[in-house]
Amino acid sequence: MDYVPHTEEDQKQMMKTIGIGSIEELFIDIPGKYWLRRLLDLPPALSEQETFQIMNNIGSQNIIADFCLMGAGAYYHYVPAVVRHVISRCEFYTAYTPYQAEISQGILQAIYEYQTMIARLTGMQVANASMYDGASAMAEAAVLAAKTLNRTRIVVIRSIHPEYREVVRTYAWANGYEVIETGYNATGQLDKEDLKSAVDDNTAAVLVQSPNFFGVIEDIAAIEQVVHGSGALLVAGFTEATSLGILKPAGEMGADFVVGEGQAFGNPLNFGGPYLGILASMDKFLRKIPGRLAGATVDKDGRRGFVLTLQTREQHIRREKATSNICSNEALCALAAAVYLVSMGKNLKKLAILNIQKAQYLKKKLSAIPGWETVFPGPTYNEFTICCPDPHLVNKKLQDKGIVGGYDLSESYPELEGCLLFCATEMIKSEDIDDVVSIIAG
Amino acid sequence: MKLIFEKSCPGRSASGIPACDVPDCKVEEVIDQKLLRENVDLPEVAEVDLVRHYMQLSRRNFGVDIGFYPLGSCTMKYSPKVHEETASLSGFTALHPYAPADFVQGALKLMYEMRQYLSEICGMADFTLQPAAGAHGELTGIMIFKKYFEKKGEKRTKILIPDAAHGTNPASGALCGFQVVEVLSNTEGDIDIGHLKELMSEETAGLMLTNPNTLGLFERDIEEIAAIVHDRGGLLYCDGANMNALMGVARPGDMGFDVIHLNLHKTFSAPHGCGGPGSGPLGVKAHLVDFLPIPRIVKDGDRYEWSQDYPDTIGRIKSFYGNFNVMVKAYTYIRSVGPEGLKRTAEMAVLNANYIKERLKPYFRLPYDRACMHECVFSVERQAKESGVHASDIAKRLIDYGIHPPTIYFPLIVPEAMMIEPTETESRDTLDAFCDTMIVIAGEAKEYPERIKAAPLTTPVKRLDEVLAARKPDVCWHK
């Protein structure tokens, strides 16, 4: 079925108004040799009912895990009912970017509130209305730093999410920048000496992530001087947004930009997307940061209202001088995040603590299995790295019981052969953890 | 209206956290105090306050489900509700991106077939679904240009972009290190072939062309354009934002385009969510397939898997695989409308735009008077000269009549531009009501210009001071 409302009579009358005798005449500007004189080779049209059944069938070819011990950049959290309820309002989800402010006050105010909450959580003065995801937010911050400082070296810590590093490399390559990777130490935190030797006066940005990909929390304040001493900018990332509820904000530890994945704030796993990139910065970068910004102003009667502001930063004005080309963002995901954060309120800290407690329990139980050993002694949030005799077999056993196991770190870190990255959120129950242990032992 | 922060009251809460069922542990013993924060400064409201706050906000917003939304270049078609239902199935929403391949065969199959469908629709060899939005697709496409010439060992430093192009095009070119060179349009709204010939050199990577272009016109010289670009070793990029005009009618791949990005949130009926999430798949011809981002899905018998093994890839441009949930909606759309439906979609989108063009032509200046495709571009120049009523005034007046304004002041080559894209989902009644309103406004512009300049009068706020917003930015609330 198509969704065209025209009756035959409508079509006839409209053609008459236009002055054409056939629909083909509308396409006379397309050279005849390019006319597709056949139907597209696609499956035939379906009624709504049939469509739904087919989609339901495809959906059920996927196996929904009983629970998930996998984090690694995508986190399984409870989403309060209010989130879905709000983002299902058609006034929000069927609107375009709020170009016409007077009929877009709803989303503009919601985004202004989102920006404020993100700024508070990250310890920054400014947050934008969202980026595509955590990885592209990090890459764009790096590119922005390089363009701003007119330097070409970007230093990334090896303990950053492997896919984030890949995205940074792609963006850096396209812009002609060099990416230098520095290591981590036995605690699982970044190697400060290695970092020191990599940072030079051509370094635009140092990228770090906390918690890092091994789940270890970094001491960002400890590297602030190394980075700023060389005139570079410090880009601090995170993969797990709920950690912001308990960890000291990077903005209070000297970061110039905070970038990260906001999925954990009220957005389902969705097989990897859509998620939302969080990007926050110090005030001095306000006129440079990519993406959209909602700003408060007044109308001609002096009433408070909101507009998309500082649009001169945006590609559609600056065009070839742009430092970013982002246009569409992840507004509805940002709205979900905003609703989630309002719903959580002060409880975000309690939730974060619960995540730590669950992960500590899982860590304790797993490391008690003979031959299992935690790898990094550094402090962790809801993920940790553990070494075991046969990671492949472990994941296979869990998979057979309908459980998504840990992330096999040897895929991205050959030196971490035998190591799995596990995650426990508030969704894991105590008995689930006990089950996991007996499945592995069995 | 109050901000959520202004409604906050210490001690209120809209959520509860489950009791801890594992042995308690002191956070300070796990994480050094210096790495911990003291307080979380978020609003404290009850659930009912939260819901009313966002319901009030929603009532201050306008979506396609509320009324006509002819925002040019944005293809604001009605999105069938079944898309929302299928995309909400837990079989899609609950999948972890790193779940074992055995758990996600349905998702991989959907993505694999989506690539095939889009390839067939556009006449391309393959697609990547990784880009998160149209501009992201563009960036990916131009990265592929760059990689292609790197591989060939050719140093090409420039990229050609028409003066009518979307603003993202030059930005995408610049972000891949290309010098952006503007190609002029001619008086009929086509690209100036002479100028293109002059500019297209061995130093030029190629041309980014929107077809139909942003004037809503089909580039009639496409065959010659492709030949000029290809003869000098360049590549031809198609900004597919306007693909709604062509589906099932003609294929960019057949016209010589090497690369195309699509906007699933425009052409393929996924709603735009106030500015995202979108999805910007990128299609390429066979000679560029090796450069596509990784990972890519491979099919082995009946089984689907991810593969990373493509040494010439540009790399990864996003974490995971793209905006999967948006793909589910677009896939649902393609399956439900089928090949006849896609063709009829394009035909009726073009019929609707031409209908508006004909009805409004006597009242507004039509800078390029020829058959348009899915959108038509008028100029308000006459009204501006005669009575000082500008495109932005007419836009604001339309709001008072319950209609979302068209795109204004774009494309840049048309002064006082008004770009109207009705889409195929709008009935003749809706189009007539819109045209009648525009005609009334054209009359008002002559007789009561002050009324238009005062618009909108029916909205919760009147015209907002954008200059103040930019001069004294307030993007974060402080007590």
C-alpha cells in the first residue's frame, strides 16, 4: 500500500490544473534514456497487517537475551515508562529541526534544559544539542581542537574504546592529521610517562576516556598539566553516561571538552543506534563547538523564549570554512535523555552506586572461580576486565543459556589474550550473578 | 512557561531505585574520594510534574501529525504509525550491538536486505548503512573520494560544488581537506556546463551534485555533466536528499553517479524527531565498494555475519553499525509500499509540487518556470519591493493559519526564496487550503503589510530576538 490520498478524480483535476495529459509529462526533463521502464526489483507491496507480521517475524529471528553482561559502549539499563511516553508525542517525533522558533518552543526549551543538565553533569559551562554518538563526538572534538590551534597531532590513549579510536583515525586521516597512540599501565590507567613523551608543541588534543574501555576510572586531574603545559586541549570522554552520577566531572579536573555516549540515559540498546553523542565544553569554545545550540532570548513583548542560536557556526552559513558538517543530530534521543535525567533527579547518584555494587559483586564472584583473575587493580565503575582460561568457551556456555557474555578484549588488544570485559548494571539480579557462576563452572 | 529547574522542589522524586540485593560495599572503598562527585544537580519533581511539563512543551511544538509541513528539501511526509510499532518490537530494541551473531540474525538480515533494496532503488552496487544522517553520509562519500585517489596515487585537491548546493556539501568537502570550488548555475536553473568544463581539471576530485537540484529542477544535462567529470578522471557524487522525486522513475546510478547518500528520515518515511535521529546510507558503484566503511555484513549460506576484512576501507565513521532503529522504520516502509508504491510516491510527490507551482504562479514570482520535480521554489522579491513583506514575514504569517512554513532563504541563489515541498502524502484538499492561504497572504501583503509583519499572533511567544540570543548567548540556565 502507498500512503497517497489522491482519488482518480483528484489526480485528473490536478493534472488539468497543471495542463498535462499524463503523469509522464511531469518528468520530461529527465532524458528518456534514464527512464526506468520497469518496476524496481523489490518484494511486492503488503497490507499493514502483513507488513507487521513480516516485521514481527524478522524481529523474532533475533534472540532477546535473558540478560546481558556486555557493556563495551552500549549499556542495558531500565528506561522509566515516562521516557517512551514523552518521546512518543507526535508533536515531538514528527517535527523537523526547530527552524521556526515560534512553533518549536517545546523542543527548544527541552533542549535548553537538556544542555543545562549535561553542563551540570560534566562540570562544563556549555553543552550542545547532541552529536551522532560518543565516537563521532570525540572525533569532532579532536578535529575542532586541531583546527582551532592549527596543530596536526592528536594523541589518543590506547585504553579508549577501540571503535572510538577508529573513528578518530578516520576523521583525522580525512583532515590530514596524525594520530599517536599512547599506552596504559598495570593498573589499567593511562601511562603518564608515555603520554608525556608523546605530547609535543604540535599536539592539538589529548583524548582520554573515563571510565576507559577496561572499565577503569582515570585520574584526569593528574594529566591536566601535561596536556595544557604543551598548549594542547584535553578532551575527556566516557562510554557509560550513568557514571556521571557518581564520578567527579571531567570539567572540574581541567578538561576543555567532555564527550561521550549518552545512550545509557533512557535510550534502548537498539542494536547500536540511534544513540546520542554528548559534547560539552568550556565557555571559551562556545562559538566554535559543532552541532546545534538552543539559546534563551525574549520575544518582542519581553517574554522568555528559545531559538537555535549561534547558527553562524553552522555549516549552512560558514559553508567551506566550516569546522564540522553536522546538521541533523539526535534530538529525540536527547529528549529521551532529558526526560530520563528529570525522572532520575538525585536518584542518578543512587543508581550509579547500585551499578558499582552489582559490578563489585560480579567481580568478586567471578574472580573466585579457579583460574580467574582480575587484570587491572585500578578503580572501576560498572565494568571490569578479568582473565580466564578459555574466554571463548565461557561466552559459548553463557550464550547457550541465552545470556550475552563479556567482550573478548583480545579482539582489539592482542596483548590481552584471555581477558573478558564484563558489565553489571542495575538490571542484573543477585541470583543472575549466581547463575552465571554456576553456568561457567558447569 | 517555567523551566523544569524552576519547578524543582528539594525532596521530590519521579523515580525509585531498586533495593540492593547484593552485598553492600562502600563506594569510597572502591573509588578514591578524589575521583568522586559530591552531588548531582538535577531537577527534583514528582512524576506528574514531569509528565505535565513535557506535555505542555509538546503542545508548544508542531509536527507533521498536527498539520501541513511543506518544508522544502526536508521531505516532511506523513510517517505511517505501523513503522513506530515495528521499530518498537523488543526483537529490535533489546539487541546489544555486540550480542553474538546467533542472537541477531534477524537484524543482520534486515540490514543486508536493506542494502540490496537501496542498491536496486538507486542503481548502485552496494550501500553502507553506517552514516547517522545525511551530512554524515556526505562526509563518508567524500572520504571515499579521497581514498580512491590516494589508492590511485593521484593528488587531487579541489572539489566542485554548485552554488545552489546544500550548505553541508561544501562543509563535507572542506572536512576532507578539499578546496571547495563553486560552479555557477545558468539562467534556467541548470548547472552552467561551460563553467563546469572550465573548472573540471586533473586536480579536481569531482563534483557533488544534487539531482533534482535544490531549485526542485532536474539537471537536464546530467549525461554531459557525468561525461565531463569522468573524462577528466573525476567522480560524481549525488546528494540524494531529493530522491523522493525519483524512486522507481529513474536511478542516479544509471545517470553516471558514482556515489549517492540517502536520507532515510526524508525519502523513506522515518520521522525526523525534531532534528534527529536520521540515517544517511551511502551507496557506491562497483569500483568504490572496497572503500566502504567497516564492518560490512556478509552472507554465508543462510547465515549473516560481520566482516572487517577490507584493507582499502576508509575505516569506521561511527561506533557500531548506524542508526539501526531508523533503518527498521525505512525497511518497514519499503516492504509495505513495494515497487509500485515507491513509483507512485515519486509521481505523486512531483504532481503535488507542480500543482502548487501552477496555483501560486500568478501570485508569487517563479524564477524558473519549468516543470518542477518534488518541490518548487518561489521568490517573494515582488512583495518585498512593493510592500516590504519578506519571505520570513510570510513564513510567520502561515503559522497563524496553522501551516508550517516552507524553507526560506534557500537556495541562496534565489533572493527571498520560498522552497515548498508538499510530499505525496498530502491530499488535494490540503494543497488547496495551503494555496488559498498563500493567496490570502499575497493579498494581505498588498493591503495590510503590517498585519503580516506582526505575525505570528497565535503562538505562545511572538517573534523572538535572535540578535540578542547570538550577541549575549544564554545556552545554559543559571539560578
